[in-house]
Amino acid sequence: MGHYSGMHSRTTIRQRVILALLTVTCASAPAGAQTMQGDWPCKQVRVPDIALAGVWTGPSVDQARKSWREDPAIADFVSRIAPRRTPLEEAERLIDDFAKNAGAGRKDRLTLLFGGLYDRLTGERLEVVNGLDRFGRRLKEMAEKTREETQAFFDLQNRKPPDPEAVKKASEALQWRVRLFDEQRKMVSYVCESPALIEQRLGALARKIEADME
């Protein structure tokens, strides 16, 4: 009976570890992705920049992107409406107020404002994209480490004579590592939305600025 119980325990541990390894193997690539894009962990295609033409049809912002920080009022306003902690409706209302108070130079001031928003939010988005690359690289490293520990566990389990206590400790450590990996993996779908959210916000603010130019 004791021998059967020990065999059953070892089988259960092995099954759990095999299941954990399958979880790591299946999760180490982004869901829905056709091919890996380096360390990129998202199913969305890796696009580091926001195409200006995709969000803006107004005047050229080449000069505005270079000079907006030199205008304290513009720089302060950009810092107020660019962050997502400022609700979009509130940001749009603030743009309305800004346009009404811009006077005869309204179009130039609004162009300068968009230049600042585009410069800041494209920079923020690039930082997020680079951060996702690092996140994906850590996931791949964690998956590889888990595979290595799984093989070490199997080697330990097959050792003669067996060491049940060592097998138990190795199993617990491996399952802890898989749980940690799974927690990180579950964050992927959430964090991968960040670049799109930044682009959507910039597009909405751009449309509001263009509307207030008329």
C-alpha cells in the first residue's frame, strides 16, 4: 500500500509538472501571432511610431515640434492634457478654452499645441514599446528557465535510488516558478493595449484641435 501511495504521489507530481511545462510552452508566444517579432510579446504588430498623417491633416508641425517647449504656456498645457489621468472630455473642454483665449493667432497657437502633444505622446508611446520588448524578453527568459528546471526535476525523479524529499522540494519550487510566469503572462493582453490607447488619445485630441481651428 505504501509503495502504491508513493508511486501515485510521484505520478501526480509528474503530471502537474508536465501540465505546468505545457502552460509555459504554449504561453511563451503571443496568442494569435503568426511569427515572433523578436522579443515583442504582443499579438499586435510592433509599430514604434505614430504616423503623423494618420492623426493630423492640419498645418505642418515640423517647426512646432522643435519649439513648443520654448513656450512656457504651451509646455504647461501639454503636460496637463497629454496624460491619460486627465479624462478625454476634460482635455477637450480645456482645448476649447485654450482656442477661445488664443486671439488672432489661434491657428498658430493650436498648431504649436498639437506639435507639443505629438512630440510628447509619440515619445511616451516609444518608451512603452521599448518597455514591452523588455517585458517580452523577460517572459522568454522565464520560460526557458522553467524548461531547464523541469528537465532537472525529471532527472532528479528518475535518479536511482530515489530521493522523495528532494523530488518534493524540486516540484514545489518548479510549481512556484510556473505560477510566477503565469501571473506575468496574464498581464500581456493588458499592457499590450497601451500603445493603441496612446495613439487613440492623440487622434482624439488632434481632431478636437483641428475642429477648433475652423
